[in-house]
Amino acid sequence: MLTVRLDPELETRIRKTAERKGETVSDFVRKAVQDRCDQMASQSLAVLLEDYVGSSESGRMDSANTGKAFKRVLAERNRKADSKRP
């Protein structure tokens, strides 16, 4: 069992939305957590790290651009590796 503390505003939103959907609050929250876990699991490491890669080493805060460049480099490496496979 898991206990989560929510601010009253979010708790009210959850309760109202679950009610509109005809679900219990527990079922609604369970499905929302499952969806979020599935979403995070399906994202590549490059996407998950793109806002962070390069920002600490350079000391600059333009990590979004660095992350995008990192994603491009990884994609190119993957394409090259895939093209070498039989």
C-alpha cells in the first residue's frame, strides 16, 4: 500500500474527475500512475536527459540546445549501428 499527500486543490480535482468518469478515486489514481509510468518507460534515455546533458560541465544554462544536439548524435549513432547489422 502507498500513501500520498496531496494538496487540497489537487485532491478535489481528482475526486471530481473520477466522479465524472464513473470511477473510484483509487481506480482513477491507479490508472493515472500506470499511464505516467508507461509514458516514462517508453521515452528514450536521450529524451529523458536532453535538458540536463552538458549543463553542469559547461556551467552555462543553455542545456536545452545541448540536449537536442546530444539527441541528434545518439540518433545518428543508432542509425549507423543499425545499418551495420545484417
